[in-house]
Amino acid sequence: MKEVTVKIIGKQKLADREEDQMEFVTDGKLYERNGAHYILYDESEVSGMKGCTTTIKMTEDSLKMRRSGAMGMNTELYFESGKRFNSTYNTPYGPMGIEVLTNNITNEFDKELLKGAVSVDYKISMDGIVESSNTITIEVY
């Protein structure tokens, strides 16, 4: 397991609103298992999920993000270009049904150097109430 720095840049665009951006830098751990790379890090107050641990599984063409921990949080999001994924997203206000449609994944993670970035462009709908266009970029160095 290798100690790494993880930088997460998230952008969200809701209809009729300006784009919001969130940036988060933290220490994490990186390891490889069965051809996939895993990143683990603890959430902080900045993300609004203090007490949770996030595990990201990266393959050439997909990304899976799982959060678990405080407040019964146990949520999983899956991203693969052109695919839809339905799940339940547990929030501090209760569970919400979500649908994720991944437009594109750009994977620039170097398996030899164990650093780089992966970006996901996706749309999300939460219980049909809130819809947004999003990007998330995860940099590891």
C-alpha cells in the first residue's frame, strides 16, 4: 500500500444556476488488486461527510466510488461510459434514489508511476427532483 495525495475536483451544474465547484485535497492510500487500482481516503468537514471513508476502484474504463461510515452512510456510485446506474444515495436527511448516466471517462492514471488523473463527465437525477450535469476529477500524486 502506497501513501498518496488525492485531489478531488467536483463541478455541478443545475438548470438555471451557475456552476458550483468544490475542491478537496487529502492524504490517502493506493494499492492494486486483480488489475484494478484502489484509492482510500477519509472524508472531512469540507465534503460534508466527516467520519466517512471513501474507496475508489479504477479500471481502464470504469470507476466505482463507495462511501461508508458515519450516520449509516453506505453508498456506491458506478461510472462506465454510456451506461446508466441506479442506486440509493444515503444522505443525512434520509435515503434518495439516484440514477447516474456516464457520458465519458478519461483515464490518465499511469499504472507504472502510480500517479495521474481520472475524470468522469456524468448526469445525475435524484428521485426525479434534482437533475444536474457533473464532472469529477480525481488526481493522485
